[in-house]
Amino acid sequence: MAKARARTTTRKTKDKWKAKTWYQIAAPTLFNNVLVAETLAETPDSLIGRITQVSLQDLTNDFRKSHIKLLFKVDKVEQNTAHTQFQGHVLTSDYLRRMVRRRKSRVDGTFTVETRDGAILHVKPFAITEKRIQSSQKKLIREVMKDIIAKEGSAKTMNAFIRDCLDGKIGSEIYKHCKIYYPVKRIEINKTEVERGPTVIIEDEPPKAPEQPKPAETPTTPETPAAEEPAPAPELPAEPAQPELEAPAPSPEESEVPEAPAEEPTTEDAEGEPKKKVKKEGKIRLRKPKKKEEGAEEPQA
């Protein structure tokens, strides 16, 4: 009897995983309702209130935003799609540890701000300084943080304020006002929490599209005027031709047979005066001494 009862109980038990169905989780309207994850549930009502964590890199495909974690909370289910609302964001712990170093100060703050559409947020920024600072300087930096966050939050809707926090615009605005008191190294929004959602529906202004350059205007006529030819340069008056100079006629002595190869000196040349070398136009000529006339008397010493 005991074995029969055990068999009947095993038959009655059902597999809980087979009874569940898959539901797709969609991001809020702030992120264009992108599908971010899938989850199992027995009934749609069991999904209400679930919180899923997604990296901002998965939504924007920007690896520089991988340290930002977004929290989405399921508020309604339609067919097999679970719609969510933004619950807050937080930075990863390893990203914070990389920025905090020795001989530096970290200034944290926690502020509550109400946006223009009635949402209440808890914002937690932090600042890293170049060196250690005094407590009075930390107090001034916290006051600047509080003023900028209250000013930006009251002038924007919740979606616009969250978008500026994730893009770093709020941190850069605080950085500009804090460096008056002390040169800080970096300021970011560490964490945000949504305490109350928007109570008034206000449409956000669409982002301005970049202006595209206007196309160049084309002439209406099919034929385009031909390019004007440059005017010819004025002709200069011709210079008068100069008469060619005649080369001087060669002297009878120079108009002799060209230089012959040097020969051994004869007895007559040896007795007479040595031959003189004459240089003319790159050629060397030998001038023979004049022979003495017969009968001429040599001058006496």
C-alpha cells in the first residue's frame, strides 16, 4: 500500500519550470523602450515589482559607459512584454576604487531634489581632489553641489535631469563652480534613487538635430557660360639689332702653320738665342729668332 501511494504522489507533482512562460522586459520611454532582458514567471501578476539591473553599455553600445548600472522596476505587463520604470542608477565599486588614491580627499553628498514635473529624487554626487583638503573646504564644495543640483532639478523634468546625470553634464557644471574654491580632479553623480515618480505629464523638448549644409545652387540654364580667356599681354617694342663686331685679322707672324711637335734642338738653335714661347688663344707657338745678316759686325764690349 505504501508503494502505491508513493507512485500516485509522484504522478500528481508537476514540473514548475514547464508551467512558467518567458516574458521580455522593455526599458522605459527614456531609453526608447528597448528590450533589455527576459525572465520567467508563472503569471503576469508575479512580475509586478521586480527590479532588473542593466548596464548602460547594453543600451547605447558605448563601452565607456560600462561602469553605470541602471535599475528598472516592472510596473505593468502587456501580453508577453513587461514595461518598466526608471528606479535609479549606481556606479560600480571597482570604478570608484580606481579613482580614489592615497593623499587625496573624497567629498560625498546626499541631496533631495524635486523636478519640474513633480518627481522627487535622491542624488548622491562625489568629488575627488588633487590633495588632501580641510573640512571647511569640503563644506564649501558640498554647498556648491547642493545649489547646482537644486537649480538644475527644479528647471528640468525627471527624464531630462536623469539624462544629464548619465551624460556627465551635471558633474561638469559642478566642476566649473567648485574650482573657484579648490581645484578638484573629478566630480560625478555616484547614485540616484527615485522616491516618487512624476505627478504631471510634461513632454520633453526633442533634441536639436545638427544643421546640415545647404546644397550648392545650380544654374537654371542648361548651358553654362564659357570661362573668359585672359587678355593678351601688350607686346614690347623690339630692341634694335646691334652690329656684329668683326674679329681682328691675324698678324702675318701669327698666321703660320699650327704648332708642330717639338723637335730636338739643332746646332743653329743651340748657338743662337733660346726660343721664346708665345701664348695665344690657348695655343703655344714657338717664335724663331731672326738670323743675323752676313757682314754685320758684332758690337764690341
